[in-house]
Amino acid sequence: MAAARRDGRWIGFVPTMGALHVAHISLIEAAKRDDTFVVVSIFVNPTQFGPNEDFKNYPRDETADLVTCRRANVDLVFIPPVEEMYPPESATAVHVSRLTETLCGVGRPGHFDGVTTVVTKLLNIVQPDSAYFGQKDAQQLAVIRRMVRDLNMPIEILDCPTVREADGLAVSSRNVCLNKSQREQATCLYRALNEAKTLIKSGQTDGVAVVDAMRQIIEDADQTSIEYISVVDPASMQPVKRIERRVLIALAARIGKTRLIDNLQVDPRSRLG
Ligand code: PAF
């Protein structure tokens, strides 16, 4: 990497927790298109999982991930051990306020501190010019953008569209945890988001009515339990009561035991999205 830097190459960074799939590949391809020296990190970050969450069972397959990276022409893969990232004496965390207090921040206290701390550490180690994140984790993206601005980090944060299966389910490392029937039920999430979009596009401005319609669709599917469904401002992540401009419709739900998130941005004034 030092040579790439010396040669004036732009360093593009894709931080991941491994179990690489097509959505990660889309981030790598975006970095490649930008003609960067591409660094991928694989680190299942313990500090972003709560005590009752799936850290131990989070899917891991380093061998397959390395093959994926090689095929995608990644220039460097960084796989730090936990002890190196978090030596026992470490005592510092990065906290972004407000943006982390809604949506996933409510049901996963401390989660975003884990994310912002590890992303800061990874950015400091890799020192990229740009870093790539998926729009599926819309709140994470907003939090990281805020952090990079607030801490004057000289890094461009770029986002890539959510990658979906043919039936609309957002691609996620956790999808492998769904059994066949749960996988079928999981399509209710995208159906609910699309219903919200249809309602808003046809003039519904009441955020509560939109959430209720989505709730109905998800509750009608088997083995689902909703953590939250929210219509929020895409910049502040604060709830929107009257939908008059672009909003983020965000949800988190369990299908069986697997927690999935998804979102869609809708602008009532635009014909496109
Ligand atoms: O989105 C993820 O996979 C993780 O939250 C990240 C950004 C790699 C930090 O661990």
C-alpha cells in the first residue's frame, strides 16, 4: 500500500465484517470503477454487538472471503485480530449523539458507539482517501458521515445502493440464518416498504397511516416480530409526521430469530424515487 500511495494512487476502503456477498462486491466494484487501490477489511467487531446479540453466531468464512476478494481484484485485505484492535488497556470510544438515539439505536444501545469506534480505528489504520458503505445501513451511513465531518477526517464517504434478491429481499450476511419458510416470509419487508412508497406517491402524507399499513403487511406474515417501523428525515433520523418532502422509511424486524433491517427513500414530489 505504501507503494500505491507513493505512486499517487487513490486509496479506496471497503470495511466489512466478512461473510462477503454480492452487496459487498458492489462496494468493491464501485471502488474499482473509481480507479482506486482497493483495501477491504474483514473484522467481526465485538463492540457493536450487545450481550444478547449474535456475535458468536455471526456468519464467518475467511477462506471464501479471500477467494471473493481475489476474484474481485481487491488489492489488499486487512484481517486484524481482536486483541490488536482492542488491547486490554484501550480506554477510548467514539460517540456520535442525536443521530444514534433513534431507530436501531433504541433497541441496540451501544451499537453505534461500537461502529463509530471501530470505523475510526480502521480509517486511522488504513488512511484511505474514500470509504464505501451500503445504503441498506442508512442510519450507520448517516452516523459515519456525521462523525467524519465532526472529526475533520479527510475522507470521502461514498454510498452504494442496496442490493436486492430477485424478490426484493435486501442482501445481508444474516440472510443465511433464515430457513426456507422464513426466507419466504422475509419478502414481507420489501413488500411493506413498497406499499409505503405507493401510499406516499398517491398522496398519503400521514406518517402514522403509512407505518400502520406497513405493520399490517409484516404482521400478516408468519414468524415475524417488528422492532420498529419509522418514517424519518433522512438527514436527522428524526420522525416525520407529515410527509411533504423526501423521507426515509426504515424498519427492523425479526424473522424467526434473525434480525433484519431495510429501508427506502421516497420523495412525494419526485416522479423517480
Ligand atoms: O456495516 C458493517 O459491516 C459494519 O458495521 C462495519 C461498518 C464494517 C463496522 O464494523
